[in-house]
Amino acid sequence: MNAILPLYIFISGTILGSFFNVVGLRLPKKIDFTKSRSACPHCSTTLQARDLIPLISFLLSKGKCRHCESRISIAYPIVELSTGILFLSAYMHLGISYPFLGACLLISLAIIVTVGDLKYMIIPDRLLLFFAGMFIIYRFFYPLEPWYVSVLGALTGFGLIMLIIVVSKGGMGGGDMKLFGILGILLGVKMTLLTFFLATIIGTIASLLLLGFKVIGRKDPFPFGPSIMLASIISYLYGNDLLNFYFETFYI
């Protein structure tokens, strides 16, 4: 009986992950994702229900379209599996609670931002406005203490990246700046600063690996959105533990 709820949350995550993948691919290109049905990107055949079962359809079809037998991108099951794992991890850490709901909102934003930024290097304003509203509503019912920490977090996130953009003359994008501002609503000042620190480390490691494997060149642009989102999830779930560990270790 105890395994039913975690399994349900994982499966729900994979289903939502499939939807988030569609949103991430279509929203930056301003393609309607609410009415048009999914189709094979190679032969344009409309996909049926049996083609859209998260993870299972990919495995049963052996990663190929049933109609034209073209290879299906491995990104689809990766996104579905990642979303399921993240939802499950949030539940295991937080249980069914208000913080768990906040984690689900954050993970949802993270998946959509990651898909879109990796594909197009675009973080759509429509997406950010929607989640800004969701975070504000969430913090209205479950505020940080004191409540204005969310406001300061938004100002800190927005202002910090704006400063970097001005000083570096475009070293980061406007989408990253707005994204940090919105994350500040949910995270507050302390966790927003921790997110920036972790994102810098994650982004540096990722870019060095991509350079080492010659996936990108030295002058190629690097999408920073996925690093920001991974860092924000770590900060939201484990930020207090990380900060306590740091201060206990280095400030005895």
C-alpha cells in the first residue's frame, strides 16, 4: 500500500514530462500546443494514443516511428523519466505538503525551460509570466517568513543578473535575468543567492565537459537556463542542509 502513492507520483511525473516537452518545443516557436496534435517530425503522421504512452511507447517501438521507421529522439524518454524522478524525489524529501506543491511548480518550470533553452536558447516571456503568477499565488497562501523575503528575492535575482549583463556587456541573456527574478519569488534572498552560486558551478562544469568532448566550440553560445533550473531545485530541496553543512564545517 505504501508503494502506491510514490508510484502514482512517478507515473504522473512522466505524463506531465511528456506534456512539458511539447510545451518546451512549441512555445518558443509560438506553435499552439493546446489544439494541434502530436505528429512524427519526419513523416508528419499524427500520433495515436498508443504512440504517446510515456516511456513505454518508446520502448515498444524500439525508438522508431511506427510509420516511417525514422529514429525518435532519445530526448523524449529522457525528459519523461527525468520529470518522474524529480517529482518522486520531491515527494520522498517533502511528503505531501505545501512545500511539495511548490517543488512541483518549480520542477515543471525547470523541465520546460531546459527543453526550450537547449533546443532554441530561448526562454519565452509567456512562460515566465505564467509561472510568475503561479509563484505569487503559491507564496500568497504559503508565504516565506517574513513575507517580504519573496519580494527581496525577486529584486535580488533580477538585479544580480542585470549587474552581470551590464558589467560583462552581454555575458548573460535577458531571459536568464527575468528567470532569476521569478525564481526569487519562490526561493527568497538566501536561496536565490545559493542558486546563483550553484548554477555558476554547474554551468562551468557542463561547459568544460562540452568543450572537452568538442560538442561546442570556445565561441559558441552556451544555454545557462538548465544550470539555473537544476541549481534552483537543489536549493529548494536541500539548500538549508547545504548551508548548515558549510557553516558547521568552515565556521566551527
